[in-house]
Amino acid sequence: MAQAPPADQMTMPIGTERPIRWPAKALRSGWVPTALVIAVAAALLRHYGVPLRETAFFGAFITLGSTVPGVLLWRAFRGGSQFVAEEVAAGTVLGQAITVLIYVGARWAGHPLFVLAWPAVTITAFLAVPALRRHWRRTGPIRHVPAAYSWALAALVGFVVLSTGSAFYRQHGLTWPGYAAPYIDMPYHLGLIGELKHHMPPEAPSVAGEPLYYHWFVYADMAATSWVTGIEPQTLLYRLFMLPTLATSLVLLFAAARRLTDRWWPGMVALAINCLVWAPSVYSWYPSLGVDFLIRADVPWRSPTQGLGAMMFAPVILLLIDLLRRPRSGAGPWILFVTLLMGVMGAKATYLPMLIAGLLIVLIGTIIARRRLHRPALVALLAAAPSVLIAKLVLFGGNSDGVIFHPGSMFGAVADVAASTSDPPQALREVAALVSIVGRVFVWGGALCLALRRRTLCDPAILLLLGISVTGIAVACILRFPGNSQSYFLCGVMPCMSLVSVYGLMAVLPGRLGRRSGIMLLGASAGGVAAVLAVRGLGGNTRPTVGDALPRMLGPFFALIVISIGCMVLLVLAGRRRPSVRSLSPVVALAFVGGLILPGSLLHVRQLWHGIPRDPLAAAIGAGTLEAGRWLRDHSRPDDLVATNAVCLSGMGCDDRRFAVSAYSERRVLVESWRYTARAHMEGVRRHIPDESVPFWDLRRLMANDAVFHRPSLEAVRRLRHTYGVRWLFVDRSFDRPAPDLDRFARLRYAAGQCSVYEITG
């Protein structure tokens, strides 16, 4: 007897559908939950100071400037997608990639608003040309997302995006004192938006004349949006931009899981693994130790490059799943692939080496398993290689940017927290690494199930995802980047590893579960929860010291491992006696692991809702900085140079990452902070000192800057004006107080709060 198809794939013969009344039809449509999420987002933005008018302008620009033309091009070159959400999300990413690439040329030519030309031309062409007009309607195999999954997808995406957004909004206001203590990197990001808004090629705005070797496409994207809509860069960075970026990334992860498994439910599970699931939480004195360091829901908000990079990379994976499995796809998908790679190149270049490694794994695995060359993988590899070279030579200037070989450095932060010290012993660092890595193994345990279905390892799409994941994890564990940025490799591979895990789960889950089997799985999950709660009490409730941190970390950890191994042994022994238990053994083991990670995951969901505690490393921005900065922006030319007293003079031991002047004035500063420049990174490696201790390399410039504010004279002011080209002085009295007679040598033009702007007229 033929087996019935799964419920989420059942269709009714044509002509037998019962007529659906309008209310029921509306509730079954995916547009209704989407509209509800958008309405809640608009209300949330209004509550946090964004007028509905600005939200509407932003939404209109994204829709007409990226989504509509992007979807039309996606349909023309891709041949359509299986469901609307996938098509809209992929088209939005494609549109934003083209927008950034066009803006780079338009800004270079001095006409930034020319970025509007490409969507206008595209929409006009698809309206006027008969052969293209058909792409306004959906073509190809059309599948409708079941209503339950539409609502579940909207609920999960809305919860993750809006909960992390509201937590970020509470800590980052648009007016003082709300913006007085943002996350330490946010003024740096804001300054780069201003730089890309007015200059091409860009430089480091906080150190005049220093080249910007960085993946800066996200700042170009926000700069283009600011030009078109008139919305302030601060509002884009602190409020608007990341909402559609995160939502699009999550929808594409759902779509990739659908493509990979040809089922609907794996998409929801992949999203849950990626966004909600934490490792076992075994320390009551710090429940998220070794967990939140490796998966932080607020990473895209605090790192816009990571957010845009993840969004740009998602449709690349979506395309490769089909291109590697179905070689005869035509030239259209390959054109999309190359275009998106150009976007990934400048959005977050760290994805490119991982992609190269994944494609190499596909080639090697196919040669070993099938004794033939996988041509689509080779074509994709040849297409990706130039992007790596361009990123290395153009965006990063051919330098290593301070990257060194330092195994385990990423886990130093976990050891620091465990021992309450900034210099934990090496043994504690190794234990922290062990706890963190094993914790992620529990989360991604579904990937281990692939070993039970060896045929799946011959799937080129799975080989690609495994290759990307293993490469990212290895790089994060053995290399050290400035500011411990190697952790972003782990963030980058989380979606890929989630897809591998859900594919492994699907490989071992039975088609149907009886009542007895369901009770067995619930019992296994309950056992996992009980094991974690019992182990948690072994380490005590008080924070350990350097002396007892090692045993108090190892005790609960080894207890959990021993309990897990014991349960697996009992499961194997039971399977030898009862064949029914043997067939369910993998599922029961996964249920037990699910119980282990459930308490930590609930803690993570609670943190998403209530917000992650404010980072102790927060920038200190004085009152009036925004007003004085914007006055200076409105009364100066983009090429005018500014000097400020808010600069660390010694460099040695100074961790003042101050970027507020360049951030709010959108002007280049003679010297404000040199922390994130390529030269500072290289100096740190050469001198074997921390990044924050690198002194400024031009002492004469630093002294000339300091003399104007603290020992002003006609000669000092003229030196700054004629030798360095400085026209404006920005004084921040929250940093220090300049000499009282400064106004004798420079003209006071504006004052607000603790900030004043002077003009050098001589």
C-alpha cells in the first residue's frame, strides 16, 4: 500500500476545493501576520521616538528602491521561487546589494542621488517591455505556506527582531542623556555612515588622512538611505535599518531549510536553533557562562556589518542549495550568485573564505564518494575567488589587519568572567574553551545524526554547509583578531550549522509516533531537565575566585557529561532487549539532549524579552554633542577638518574609544581616536601590546592639537590651520576643560550643553 504524503505537502485535486469565505481566507494568507508584525514594529518605533512619517519614508524606500525591483530581477533570472516570502526576502537582498554597488559609483561621481536611477529604470523596463511584463505575476512552481506556518513564522521572526530591538532601543536613545552611554562601538559606526555619506573612497573619519581598510558596505547602504529619505544617520543606525535586515535574514533561513528538506517544519526548527536555543546552563552563579559569548541575540544591533553580511550571505546559500543539487539551472542563477557575492564582499568579507572552504569540501567529498568532479561547485569556486582577492587587495589594502595565530584566545572572556579577573590562568582558559565548545555540541547535536545516515553526507548541499561551519569554528578557535572579532566567525556559521542540525534531525525522526513512544520521549526530556537542575547546585551560588574557579567549573561540567553518558549506556542496553526501543534510540537521545538545553533556552528567551544588561564598556558622550555636531555639519563643508580636545594623549593604557565628534558632525577629525585603524592593529602586533595600548604614531600632530586647547596662542592656532588644514575646533568639556582664553584666538560660533564650536578665521 502506498504511503500517504506528509500533511504539509497534501494538495486537493483541481476543482474540489471548497469555497473559502473572506475572513477565513484572509486569516490563511501570509500577508495578515506580516502586516501585524509591521504594525507592531511601527508602534514600537513611535514609542521610541521615530515619527510615523520617517518610518513610512524608510519603508517606502526599502519597498520601491530595493524590494520591488529586486523581486522583478530575481524572478527574471531565477525563474521564480516556491513561495512569496522567499521571493520577497531574496529580492530585497538583491535590491540592497545593487543599491550599494550603484551608490559607490554615484558617490564617487559626486551625485549620490543617482542611486535612485536603477530602481526607476528597472521598474520602467518591466512595465514597458512585453517580454519582461510577465514577471509582475508569479511564475513557476507555486507553493503556499500553510496558515499555521505563516503565523508561526511571523510570530517567531517578530519576537526575535522586536524583542532584541526594544532592548537595544532602551539603551540607545535619540536625545541626551539617552545617547550618552551607548555600546562602545556605536559612535564609530555612526561616524562611518557620515564618512560614506560625503566621501568616496572613504577614510577613517577619526584620524584624518588614514585609509579605511574595512568592509564598509553597510555604512554606504545607510548613507544612501539617508540621502534619499532625509532621515538622520543616528535614527537609521539606532532604530530603523536593522529591523528589515534581521527579518529578511530569518525568513531566508526558513526558506533555506525548506529548500534543503522539502518540508515546512524544519524551517521553524532551524529558526529556533539559530535564535532561541542555548547550551546546557550548569552554573547557578552565572547561568549563561560559556553560552551567551557564543550566541548573542544583540550581535547584529551592535555590529551592523555582521547584520548586513548575514543578510547578504543568506540568498547565496539559498541559491547554492539548488545549483549544487540541480546542475542544469541556466545562466540566470549564476548571474544572481555573482551579484550577491559582490555584496557579501563589502558587507562582511569573513564569509568569503568560509564559502571557499565549503566549496572545496564539496569538490573533495564528491571526488571521494562518486569518483567525479562536481562542476557546479568548481564554477562557484571560480566565481567566488575574485571576490576574495578584491576584498583583500581593495577593501583591506592587502594587510592582515592585526590577525595572529592564537589558539583559544576567543575563550579568554569566558575565563575572565569565571574567575572574576582580567588575567586568568591558562588552565582556566582551557576549561572555559572545553565548556563552551561542548555546550555548542549539545545545541548542534542533530548534526551528529548525519553519521547514522551516511548517504546524506554525499549530498553536496550538506557538504557545503558542513564545510562552512567547520571552517568558521576552526578559524574562531585558532586565530585572534583585534577586539576578539574572531567570534564573528561563529556568529556567521550559526545559520549553516542550524540547517545541518535540522537536516540531521529529519534523517532520524520517524514518520509517526505512537502514544507509548510519545510518553517515552517526554520522559527523556524530563530526565534531561532534571539532570541539569540537579547538576546546577553542585557549583554553589556565589561567584568563584581565582583559587577555586577551576574545580567549581569542572565539577558541574563533568557531572553533566557523566550523567549524559550513563543515560546513553542505559539506552543502548535497553535497546538490546527491546527492538522497539532500539529503533527509537536516536530520537530518545535527542529528547534527552533537548531536556538538557531547555532551562538555558528559557533563560535566553527571558533575556530576549527583558533585554541584555548594559555593557560596562560604554562610550561617554557629553551633553550637547548632538546639537553642536549637527550645527557644525550644517555650517561647514564636507571637506572641512575639525580638531577636538576629546582625545587621549598618552595612548599607553588609554581605552578611550571616542568617536562622538566625527559621528555627529559627519566631518573628518584631525585626531580623535585611532583604535580601529589598520595601522594601530599592525602596531599592536609588532609591539606585542594590546590594541588599547597602542600609542599614536604622529606625536607632533598630537602635541600640536593639544597645544591649541590647553596652551592657546596665535602661533599654535596658525600651525593647526596652515600645517594641518584645520578650520573648526570642537570642545567637549565633559572630557576636560580647555584654557579659558581660547576664544581670543578662535571665534566662538555655537555652544550647547558641555560642547562648543569655534572657527579658526586666520
